[in-house]
Amino acid sequence: MTISLYTSNAINLLRDEMCICLDDLQSHLISSAPTKLEFFRDFFDFLTKLNPPGNYVELVVDEHCENDDFF
């Protein structure tokens, strides 16, 4: 059975906001952890539901450190 690793929200986050190549990520996960694909799908979906207190701009900018405690 083949499962879809990415919901539309996960695609928006991973590909569009984080600039992650979904094909490379999927290939790596399939080769490294083929029995855990459902976990990763659920994890990616969970990431889209996080609501950090500050907008992510760049990790090294001090004004966005309020997210450090959140995560």
C-alpha cells in the first residue's frame, strides 16, 4: 500500500515556505525508513498545525527568539 506523505498543508509548509525538495525528501524517507512513512505523514501534518508566537524570519535574529521557548 502506498500512502501520500504530504497533505496540501504540508506541501505549502515544506515546499513553499521551507523550500524543501519534496521528491528528495520522499526518496530519502522511503529508502531510510520505509515502515515509518505513516509516522512522517502525521508528523508533517502536525507541523502545519503549530502556531508559534512569532513569525519565522531568520533564526539568528534576536527579535524572533520568543519562538525558542515555544519549540
